[in-house]
Amino acid sequence: MQTHLISVLSILLLFLVGFLSSFVAHVLVLLEKTRVTVGGSFSITGHARNEDCIREHGMMRETPVCLVGNVAVSPLALENIERMAPNSIGCVLERFNLSDTGLINILPKLRVHKDCEIEYLNLSASEEAHVAEVLKQKNPFCVGRVKNMDLKEYAVGVITKMNLKDCEIETLILTASEEAHVAAVLKQENPFCVGRVKDMWLGDYAVGVITKMSLKDCEIERLDLTAYEKEHVAEVLAQEKPFCVGRVKNMFLWAYAASVITKMSLKDCEIESLSLTAYEKEHVAEVLAQEKPFCVGRVKTMELGYYAVGVITKMSLKDCEIKYLSLYANEEAHVAAVLAQEKPFCVGRVKDMRLWDYAVSVITKMTIHEDNTMESFVLRGNEDQLSRILKEGDNSIELGRIRTGGLRVPEKIKRKLRYTLVDGEGKEVLEEEEPSQRGNLLE
């Protein structure tokens, strides 16, 4: 095909014949059919009747456009994109959703104003070539103010090339099913900024990307890490130096990601809610194998489920004040590691403690801070689940002080517990059956 040198004015002429309604159509018709050299800057806007869709730089209307699709592009189109100068295509983006297409590489070529609000920026790349041009960029490029960002596979690496310093992202989702998808990110030494993120969800191999983020001054409303294979977190667990996650209000760690908490720097953190869930023994094997306890900062609410119940024995909680502690285990194997240890573990000060099903037996290995008064203590379990407690001696399980009306346990195990009921002023009161205590809590 003959090479054409097309100036900005020539580009305008190409599109005067027909008005194309989408940004993809604007770009692909030109890129697929002609070898293009852009001699200057130009702008693309949404289609409006009797108006040009492509204009000279500085003449752009404020009509937003959407770049959406999974269109395969030719080698010529990719070559044309590569030849474009960064920030040479002015536009007002509303939505950017591209999947498995080399057109993703046009992203750093766009000149998006920093105040431009983009509702969704979704990128998915199963091949490295789909984002190769983006990853070669040395200078970060602006994507405006993005509300929701979802990057999958090789597209995860694109976030390291974005200028997000002043951004406020509602939801950030990174997912990578193969180690190669995030290899380039994990190799880099300098951390990258993600701006201010409200909710962050990292899945599979993308969990490791959090170790490369600059989050020291960030305030994250919700952090979710999910990893169902050991290899997903191998890179994180192998590092010796802990990484900072900033100020996280609610943290949810699932499966193998539960072990990542041992590598976080949480000493000065105040966490509203911490939830660990491990469905298999292997999910927390790394944590249970370590001898040195780890710090989780100041946690108000802690919920541990299934095999993750055992993780509490490795936490340094002596001086902690937990408002709500919930342990749940529906299989005896979930708490076997806890019951097998000889040395008791301390949970510090707890206001509201609830133990469910087989997790009720954990109380036999638990110590509570001597200067603690519980507002509520609840045990729920059936005959089999309570059997371990019933084997203990009478008055052998120390609970400390409990507010009147706050003790909710099956009547038959009360004799195994040693506690003092106190009123609202902390004064000891005689125990008497209250309406809330009537009935059988065995379920």
C-alpha cells in the first residue's frame, strides 16, 4: 500500500463524506486503510449532525465519546498507532471499554483533560501485544478523573503508566490469571501512585501488585484480596520487608490471600473491620507455621471464618481493644490446630464476642485481658460442637466480667465457665435468670 503523509487538514477531508457515530469507527477507518503520519494535534468528538467529528487542536466541542469494543486491528493499524505522538488526539471521554484488542495502545496517544470525568475505564488484554505500546511509555499519561477502573490480565500493567496522583477512584479492580500478566509490574523497583481509592479489589496474581503501590497516605474504604492458588501470593510471602496499605477501614482477605496479612505493615493502623476467610487448611498453612506473632494494628471488628479461625492464635492482640469478635467454623477440622496447641493465646480486651458452631471450643484455649468487661458473650452450637467444652472442669474457663443480660450460652455449659456479672457501673450483681436467657441455645 502506498504511503500517504496526511496532515490535520487532510484528516478532516477524509471524514467530511460520512459522519461516524462512535470513536472506534472514527479511528479504525483511518488506521486500517491508510498509512498515517500525524503532523500535528487533532481532536475527536461525539457525532453531531452537520458538524465535523475530527477537528483541529483547540476547536474541540465538549461532546463526550465512548471507546468501546473488542475489535481486532491489523498490523498496519498498530503501526499507525505507534507512530502517533503521545497526547496528540484531543477528546472528552465518557467511557473506555476495550477487550483483547491492540486499540488499547491508543490510550497514551489521547489528550484527555485532567478534569474530564470518565465513568468507566475497563481494559482486558489476554496478549501482551494488546498493551505493548502503552507499557513502553516512559512518561505517565492522563486519563482524567476515573470513577470505576477494571483492568484484567496484561492490562493490569497499564495502571503503572497512568497519572493518577490527583484522582479519586470509586472502585479499582485488578485481576490477573497468569503470573506473566503482572511480571513486569512486580519487577519494577519504584512504587506507583493510584491516587485516592475508595474500594480496591485485587484477584489472583494481581494480589501481588499491592506491594508495588504507593499507599502510605491513602484512605481505603474497602480492600478485598482474593487468591485461590498458592502461587498467587508466593511473590508476596517471599518478601522479607512488610508493605504499607495505608489507612484501610474494611479489609477482606479470602483463601490464600488471608496469609498476606502477615506481610502488611499495620502497627499504626486503625481498621474498622477485618475479615479473614479460608476454606482449606492450606490457605493459612504459612501463617500457622510461623512462630513469631504478627501485629494487626487497632481492629474494631474482627471476623474469622473456617480455617482462618486458627490465625487468631498468631496475632499479637494483648493490648488490643476489639469491639466485636466473631469466630465461625462448621467443621471440627477448622479448629483442630487451635485445640492441639498447649499454650493459650490472648485476645486482649473484647466488648462483644460471638463463637459459632465448632468455634465454640476455641474458648478452652483463649485468655482474655484481666481488665476487661464484655458487653456480650454468645456461644451457639449443637451437642457435638459443645462436647469439647463439656469435657473441661467446672469453673475452669475464665471469662472475666460480663454485663448483666450479656451472657448468652447454653445452660448446661455455664458451670464450666468462671465469670462475674456486673451492672452498668461495673458493680458485681448476683446472677439470676433473665428472659433473654430462657430457652435452649443449642441449634
